Amino acid sequence: MEYVCKKKKNKSGTISVPIIDKSDGYNVIKTVGSSSDEKEVGRLARKAEEIIRTSGGQLIEGK
């Protein structure tokens, strides 16, 4: 599995931080959170990267 963390701008102006599985297209596995505060978005991105690092490739969609 190839997991990546992205920052996605929403229509509401907030930024979501999903974990994406790119091994077979573009599937959102988990959304870590969203915020309009840039510092919080950075914290969420770091949390997503940590989840990816510690998952050992075993993330399950929606969990």
C-alpha cells in the first residue's frame, strides 16, 4: 500500500487532512481532521504522517 497525506481545501474555506491510498487510484482511507487555522492544519498533517509511519501498511478504510 502507498499511503500519503494531503491537504484539501473545502468549499467552506477549511482545509481537510485525509490519508490517501494511492496504490490503486485515489482512495481516502481516513480523514484525520479539518481546520481553518494553519497551525492546526500543520498539527493534523503531522498526526496523519505519524499514523502512516506507525501503521505498517495496515490502514483499513474508514477506521
